[in-house]
Amino acid sequence: MKEDFYDILGLSKGATAAEIKKAYRKKAIEFHPDKNPGDKTAEEKFKKAAEAYEILSDPDKKARYDQYGHQAFEGGGGFGGGGMNMDDIFSQFGDIFGGGGFGGFGGFGGGGRQRRAKGSNLRIHVKLTLEEIANGVEKRIKVKRKIQASGTTYKTCSTCNGSGQVTRITNTILGRMQTSAPCTACGGSGQIIDHKPAGADAQGLKVVEETVSIKIPAGVEDGMQLKVSGKGNEAPGDGIAGDLLVAIEEQEHAELQREGNNLHYDLYISFSEAALGASREIDTVSGKVRIKIEEGVQSGKILRLRGKGIPSLNGYGKGDLLVHVNVWTPKTLNKEQREFFEKMTKDDHFRPNPDSGEKSFFEKVKDMFS
Ligand SMILES: [Zn+2]
């Protein structure tokens, strides 16, 4: 059983965004690897808190989590609430510590190891049609990101000699404790600006608009997040660029309803088509398909078109398209039609006789999910 995200942060459900941020700040400081060198339990707690915060700080993800729990993020391959590595966690710190204390150069840290500064992540939303989701698509999207302005040069920080860390000795009741903290002079990057051109910010960066090509695999779902590595903001000096996080938004389809990888289609036919049989063209995610409805079809019958659903994200198999047959009852009748149906009502042949091999509604539902 995965631990509850609210429990991890010591919060109750319904906590506000400010409370979540505050609780995470506390945990991040308490279990920070720099404070707990070599302590695996602390590291585990540090990672868990970061993962909980990643979900609960994002209004969309929080809503999904509140409704579905951990299941909301399962089955998504490498996306969404999957495991976070230390780089991801430290890159979150830009948002949490707001550039104060932990430095304005984005994320860094790590128990004694020197770490290259990482630029902050960028987040965008991409709206996809069901057809694009079914077939996979390449989107070209304009993104405003910070890059190193050409002509910017950096030199080694003299305060920390380029290590990005300063060591402090504190006296505690347990004795002298050595802690290392990020260097405030360089924000932990180990480098400071030597020269920057006009138009560059204090870190030697400038904002540019770039077109980023994003390959979206078939089978993604609303709320999933894809990561385009290195397409976030660049970091100063020899730091590494942050990532571009792409949140998937699924547009509603006029005819088809998605349920996991299966699709549902409501087909309406008339009394006479049900009695005589019919041939109808319906929309699928891979174009139109003609289906044949046998004569004598019952309302509620489900026709399964194998493989006409959404491909699974991991590349194995495809969902089906389930066509639900609904026999449409006219809401008004003229005199002639009324006489016709009154005659039919008296005819024994028109009396319902569902025992002749017909499955009940509940049996059909059971079949559908087996
Ligand atoms: Zn420094």
C-alpha cells in the first residue's frame, strides 16, 4: 500500500495550497540530505515528501488524487506521479524557496556531492483530439524560455571556490555539528557572472521564443504529464537546462466516449431498422466504418469492434469500440401509424419473448468487462 500523500506531509484532506507548501517546506528542511548525510531513511522521507508535494501542489493532479487516490497516477508508464529523482526534487525548490536562501539559480543540493545548477522547469498544456490521442501526434509549440545570452561569461565563485557549498559548524546540545549549506554568493552553482551583455538578466539569461517539437505517443490520457528533457529554462554557467513539462488535455469527442482504452458509441436505430436490419456508417478514431445490424436486433445490444479503440500507452494491444444499439421510439404517431401499432400489439408475434437465447442487460455488462 502506497502511503497517503496528506499523511506524508502531516496534513488532513482539505488542506489549503498555502498549508501544503508550508508543510512541504518543513519536511524538505527536516529531511534534506545535506542535514542527514548518509541517512537512507531521511532520504526516503525526503523523496516521499517531494512526490506528495508534486501532486498536491498541482490543482489538476490534486483534484485527481482527491477523487481517485494513487490509482489516478497508475498505468501511465513514466508519466505523472511516478518516482522522482533527486534532480526533479531539487528543481522543485525554485518554486518552494522562491530563490531566497536556496539561491536564485534554480535547484541544486545533494549530500556533499557537487551538483550542477539546473534551470527551472516550464509547464504548458496541450489540447488533443481523441483522433490525435489514438494515432499519436507531433505538436510544434511556441515556448518562451530563458537561455544563456550570448556573450555572457562566468567565473568561479570565490566564496565557495566553485563547490557551491559552504560548511558551517554549529554548537548543539549534542556537540559540534557540521552542516553544509548552499553558497549564497553564487546560489550554489559555484559560478558567478563575469560579464553579461545588455538585455540579459542578473544570471546572464534572456527570454526567447522557441518552437519546440513534442512527440506525443498514442494512448496518452487527460491529466498525464510528458517531460521534454532540457527544454525548460537554461541555467547559468555550465548548469543544465530544466525540463519542459507538458500536461495533456483531452478534448471531448462529439460521438465517442472514452473509458480507459475502450470507446463507446451510442447508435440509434428506428423500430423498422431493428426489425428489418440496417447498414450504418459510424465515426471511429481511424476514420469511418460501415457496420451491419442484423434483423431482429434488440435494443441494448452491444457490438464490439475489436481494436478500434485507443492503443495502450505501453504499445501492447488496443482497446475496442463498443457500439450500443438503442432502438428509437417515436414520441408521437399519426392516425395511420397508431392504427398500425395497435394492430401489432394484438399480434402474438410482437409479444416480448426474451428467453430465446437473449442475454439480460446485466449479463451483457458482465461480458463487457470480462
Ligand atoms: Zn559560491
